[in-house]
Amino acid sequence: MKTKNLFKIFLTLLFVFATSISWAKTVKWSMQGDSLTLDPHAQNEGPTTMVSRQVYEALVTRGLDMSIGPQLAHKWKAVDPTTWYFYLREDVKFSNGQDMTSEDVVFSLLRAQQPTSDFKEYISTIISVKAIDKYTIQIKTREPNPILLNQLSNIFVMSKQWATDNFVIAPQNWDAGQETFSATNAMGTGPFKITLREPNTKTVFKKNNKWWGNVEHNITEIQLLPIKNAATRVAALLSGEIDIVTDAPVQDLDRIKSSAGHKVESTPQMRTIFLGMDQAADQLRTGNTGDNPFKKKEVRQALYQAIDIEAIKKKVMRGLSEPAGIITFPGVTGYTKALDKRLPYDVGAAKKLLADAGYPDGFEVELRCPNDRYVNDEAICTAVVGMLGKIGVNVSLFAQTKSKHFKELKDNQGDFYMLGWGVPTLDSHYVFHYLYETDASWNKVNFSDSEVDAAIRVMEGEVDLDKRNAAIANAWKIVRDNIAYLPLHHQVISWASKTNVNVPIRPNNEPLFRFSSVD
Amino acid sequence: MDNQKLTLLNRIKDSDIYFSFIKSPTAIVSTFILIIIFFCSFFVEFVTPYNPFDPSSLSLMDAFTPPSWTEDGLAKFILGTDGQGRDMLATILYGSRISLIVGFSAVIFALVLGVTLGLTAGYFGGKYEMIVMRFTDVQLTVPSILMALLVDGIARGIISREMHDEMAIYVLIFAIGISEWPQFARVSRAATLVEKNKDYVSASAIIGVSNILIMFKHILPNIMRPVLVIGTIGLALAIIAEATLSFLGVGVPPTTPSLGTLIRLGNDFLFSGEWWITFFPAIFLVILAFSINLLGDWMRDTLNPKLN
């Protein structure tokens, strides 16, 4: 009897041992916010794309070094300046086993051009997409487009059949709060597939065994567990509950580095943080003067010069930021050091500008901020509130979660707001097309300048690089002199992980788990 | 005039309460601490030169200054500064004023509501009593913090966002008050049941004094002792409830932080070594709640001799 009991205990121990040390390699990934939607064309937002990128693939893609390489298309050629042919891989299957063909690619590109798509600006120059045969497609652009490949690298391909079956032929209308099947389910050709989706709580990715690519990773499962509170996120990392944090709080980097089992990597991020001011409204929604002070350039400049960006860098960002003069960063076509120079911080000059503009006593306005999107976003806004208070501009701060912040911005509810902008195409055109063009979808300051609009057309159609670069430089000069936005800084991101988890850091803050490993 | 004061003073001096007070060191110490805290909180404008609620007076470059006795500390910031350059001492005092206002108002709200319902329930009895007391039973099964969260959530749904920041403090008072009233109702009902059968009540009833007069003029003063004991302990609970709600982010807005909000904001810096941002508000809250509780214990011992 006794031996039998011992045997049972032994079996139990064996079972516990065997299940805990299984061969599964799970990576638990955390950041402060979640993907807004799984629909690959509904929201053009960092973490949303980060999640989609693990599941969906595009015709071409950026590798670890950020250079463009083949993905679903193995080769392409332009037969004339406006006609492109893309030859698709023939061994690609969706994670449900279905073959991927040119039908799906054509469908996806057309879907991304629908009015409810947030990616339509990427490919607005494409006038026709045609399937030539099962694995060849033809794309025609309105004008010669020098950055077509950059743009296509962000248009994910989904299954036409799957979309039809689940009534998601058009992208989810995110701005209107629509709920669709594609918003909570994903089915792509990528190296992982999503098996569980609980928004803002947990998303589980499993390895896609039908993936066509050469498997370089050894991960069987990824769990995305967003944790909003910075201290809680770090505690979870240090206690081993989380394996990697892709937005480690700047104030905790030293603490994480001092832990033997953890490492920290930092890199300048391709993202600029700035403040927008509505320059078109006749009256501020949250103002007290009955007019719109932001219409006057002097006022915008006064706000600009009242912001002590070095103090923000030193105290809020702990040195991990690069003060910015324009909303783009080194590495993007059109960026120059001279453009990126800021107007000097000068409270006296700012006060004088404000007085000259007719607001010697300042005015009131509300500043809208996300509190779970950018590095220390709410703390930056709080600091800005104090700095603007010194020149008499009485700012009230309204910080809220990013999904509401973005939705209300798109709904034109903001007088004064914070936003960050990355440039996935690494070309200035992207910034102008989204932020500066008249009536562009994220141009919530309602900036409008015919010369800039004309320059954007040149950027889209000019293949002569010198002429194109001149147009970009001229456009930057105009918007910079106009102070259409108040640039703050280029973000530096830090990833913190356990030492045995290797996820290569990338300047666009997008992890590629297909190049990752767990030792 | 002078004479009256003297007799009042003498009356106090002769009372058992005063006697027991000077015999209890804990009561003296906690009263002393509370007087200091109340004074500093309510006259904070005269105690400290800083106004942490005025963002334009802050300098970001002062942020994260450690307490003055440490190596990098500055003499002008005795307890250091937080992440926005606010003086910790001033912020704590301004914050404790909000905490105290919320705590007191909530207890008074709960006391008025609870005693009125408990007194009338005990006096009238019958179905009315049953309904009121079952209400308290049901509510006591719901944890008070959950109740407060529920009220706050509903209020957020009803009140527009623009109004919410201004209304936040009233919502908080209502939320905490509504979660504490059953205690008062139960105690005052129990005491009323004892009192209402006494001869003085019967005598009043026989000579035709109205029910309302009997309840509030004759019975109420006689049930105030246990209610005051509960009220004091309830104050500590209300202050802690306020801190909890603010810590959870549903209390007062961060631009006018209370103690709980301060602890929450400081929590972000615990790992990075800036311990003072969360430590001092937390220890202040502990001292405040502990002092009130000690005073409450002493009051219970003194005012409720049956418990001894």
C-alpha cells in the first residue's frame, strides 16, 4: 500500500515536471496600449500595425535593417513609369490552408482604398489594380511614383474568400465605432496566427505551421498583455511575468539594467511628437476669448517659444529624446539638420509675441492628450501646461486613453492636442500627405496652403530626384515658417527583456517575432 | 459673560470625558497630531509659500529633487519635489485638505442620513423599520469601496465630461457617504430601541408631545454617544476610502491631487529610486488615519462605558 502511494506521488511529480518544462517557447509581450483593431486597413496606428504585422503580410516589406525586400511578391518590374508588374510567390497559403493568389492581392489593395480605410492615403496614387494571371498583378499609378514600394510595404493582404464569408469586404469604419468580424479576428499569410483576442487584456498568437517562409524563429506562442501603468509593467517584467516590454518607462531603465536577468536596448525611434492647434475654427471650443487665437502665427510662435524642450528632455524623458524642429527625423528623404533646428526657448519673446497678437493676458484652451500611447505622454502635457501658464496661456489638460483620444480627434473635437507621427515609407511625402495637405485625414489643425498642396503633387509624380527634393525642401520651409504644428521631440525607444529573449530592436518600434528567439 | 465662560470651562474640567482624556496619553498625542494636521491643511496658504495647484508657478527643472537631508537635496524643498517640480510638503498639505474635506463631508452626509433613518426606524417600528433595516443589510453585503465605485461610475455616465472635474469632489462625497450610512442607521436604531421604552419618552408621549419632537429633542441627544464613536472611526474610513478611489483613478483629478492621487502618481517612480514622491503622502495618510482611529478608540472607551 505504501509503495503504491509513493508511486502515485512519483507520477504526480513527473507530471508536474513534464508539463512545466515543455518544449513550448512562449514570449509574453507587453506595452502600455493595445492594438486598436485587428482589421488590417482600419487604423493606421503604431501598435495596431505592430500586431497586424505578425499576422498579415504585404507585397514587399522592410527587413530588420529597414530596407525594402520581397515578401508576397518575389519580384517586380516597372514596364513604363506608371505601370508595374508584381510576380507573387506561388507557395503562399493563408493560415486556414487556402492558397493566396492575385485575386486576394487585388482585393486587398482595392479594400485599402475604400473610404473607411485609414490606409487610402498610402496608395492614393494607384489608379488601377488588375490580376493578369493567378500569380501576376499589374498596378497602374496616376503619375510616375518613386515611392510606390515604400507605400505598398504597409498594405496588408487578406483573403478575399475569408472577407466575403465574414461580411468584411469593406474595412471596419473605426471612426464611427463600427464592430466587425475582422476587428476581432485575423487571418493572414504571416508567420503567426491569432487564436485568442480580448481587446486591452490578452491577445494570443500561435505559430502558423502553414507559413511559406524559412522559419528562423523558435517561438510557438506570443501573448500580448498590455499593461497601462508603467510601474506595474516594470514590476511584471522584473518578476518574470512578462518577457519583453517594447516601451520600457524611461525612469525605470537603470533599475531594469541592474537586474541580472534582464537587458535594455535603446534606439532613436522613427517618430516625432508634436502639438497641433486648430487654425481654421472661428472660435475655440474650449476658449474664453470668443475667437481663435491660433489663427495668428504670432500666437503659435509664442507657444512654440514658451516650451522649454530641454527641460522636458532632461526631466521628463531623462535624456532619451531629441528636440525636434520638424515632424520628421534623420533617415527620411527630405530631412536636414538645418530644418530640424528649433526656434529658441525664450519666455520674454513669447510674452511679447502674445501681446503683439492682441492677447496680453493670454487665453484659455484645453489640451488633449493620450495617456497610453507615447513615452510619458501625459507627463509631457502636464509640463507643457505649466510652461504655457508662465506666458499667461491658461491650459486645462484632458488626458485619456488613446482609442478615445484618436477617435475624438478624428471627430474634430480638439482645439489643441498631442500627436506623434512615424514615417513608415521613410519619405517626407507621407508626412505632408497625412498632416499638411488640405483636408487630409490627420490634418486636424486644418492647415491649408496651395503651394504645399502643389509640392505634394510634385512629390507623387516627379521622378527627377533633384526636382523632387527641391519640392520637398520648399514644402518643409513653408510649413516650418508657418508654425503649422509645434514640434516637440523625436522619441527614443527602449525595449527591456529577459536576457534569454532575443527580439531585435527596430527604429520603427515594430518587433518582428519571425526573427526572434528564446534561448 | 466672563462668568459663563468660566462655568463652561469648569463644567468641561469637571466632566468624566476631560478626566479620562488627560489620563490617556494616546488620546493627547493623537489629538495633538490631528490639531497640527488640521491647522496646516486648512491654513496651508500661510504655512508654505508654494502653490502646487498653479501650474505656471512650477519649474520643471526643479523636478525630482530629493528630500533636503539627502545629498542632492535643496533646503527650499524639505521633502523634495515630484516629477513636475511641485514641492512635496506643500502638495501633501494641499492634498490632505481635499482628503479631509471629502472625509468630513462624507461622514456628515452619512451621519445625517443614517441617523435620521435609524432613529425613525427604531421609533416607529413596523413595516417601515423592516424596510429600512433590510436595506442596510443588503447594502452591508456589498463592500463599501465597490459601492463607492458603482456610484462614481454612474455619476460619470450622467455628468458631462466638462462638468465632471468640477463635480468630482461632490460625487466622491456622495459615493463615500452613501457607502457608510448603514453603520449609522444600525447603531442609532439599536440605541433608539433602548431609549424609547424609558419613562421620559412615555411621559412625553402622555402629555402629548409630537413624535418628531420626541425623536429629535429627547431621544437624539441620548443616542449621540455611540453615533459619535462610529462617526470618528467612520472619518478615518472615509479618508482611506477617498485615497483608495483616487488611487484607482476615479477620485479627484490629477491637477488638484488628494493624498490618494499623490500616492498613485508617485507609484510610477518607485522603481527608479524616487521613493519620496509616493512615500511621504503614504506615511502622511497612515499618520492621519491612525491618529483618528486612536482618538476614536479612546472615545469609544469613554463614551460607551458598557463596552468596558
